Amino acid sequence: MQPPENIPTHLAPIADAAVSWVNESQDTNYSLTGLVDIEGVGDVTKPFDFGLVLCDGELCMREQVSVTPDGDSYRFAYVEEAEPDIPPLLDPPPGIRREWLDKQLEKYEFVLLLYYRGLW
């Protein structure tokens, strides 16, 4: 996974546009926390797929997106994989989980975390 600070410059604006598209299509407010499956994506003038790792502070997920150049912009579509290497719902990165726990502990005396099938 490439964290936001390591995303190649030629993919950064496309990734940002893809996140905006996901947020609009799902009525969500995700932030980009990384890209996956970008090996071999060099020519952005041809269609390609990549995975967005998205978090909203409580939930993190991976969306596989197909990117098709369309003039000066891009068209996006969801790609459904039979068995993705990285599951669609992800445990948030440690920093985000810590922030969430700190906020919850400010409001409540204790927090019970349930770990179920790889999800928290």
C-alpha cells in the first residue's frame, strides 16, 4: 500500500478525483489513506484499475476502481473482484483507531472493543 505521501505524482490528482466520485456516489465523507494495486500503472492515458484505501474516522474500506481517461478528466466505475487480496472492510490504520479510542474515552468511562472475523 502506498500512503498518501508516497502516491506517485501522476496518480495523485486521479486518486483525489476518484475519492470525490466515491463520496458523491455513496453519499459519504471518506479520506484517502492509501492506494493499492498501482504496480504497472504508468500510462494514465489508457484505462487502468487501482484500489483506494478510504477511512472516515470510524470505518475504513478498500474500493477497487476502474479509471477511464475522458478528455481532460476521468470516468470511474467500481470493479468487483471475486476474491480480493485486501478485503473491502479494513481495520483502520493505528493512528485513526487511536484517535477514535481517545474520543470515545473522553465521552465514556470505558469502551468495549469486539474483534470479529478480522474487523473491529
